[in-house]
Amino acid sequence: MSVVERFFGTLKCETIYLQKVKSLSDLIKTIDEYIYWYNHDRIKLTLDGYSPIQYRLMNQQMI
């Protein structure tokens, strides 16, 4: 399974399957909020306990 397939599977399981989306604008808002949360707040064990944004910023400072 590719990284993109895994992300979209996780997105669907953690948001779309749990909510009733009433309109396209609600769906877009839900996905936008999830992507922000996923990149800024969600802790990833594979990134040493950092969120993706924290990990990227930390690695940029090392260069």
C-alpha cells in the first residue's frame, strides 16, 4: 500500500465514515480541517513522536 493510499484510507476512517456529510461544502471543510490536524497536531510514532510539520521544521534547522 502506498503512502497516499494509506493517508486516504485513514482520512476516510477517521472522518468521512464517522460523519454524515450534508453538502459538498461540508465535505471540503471536513477534509481541510482533517489535513490541517493531520499535519500540525497528529503525533506520528514513525516521526519520533512529532507531527509532520514539527518534524519537517526540525530537520530543516539541522541542514
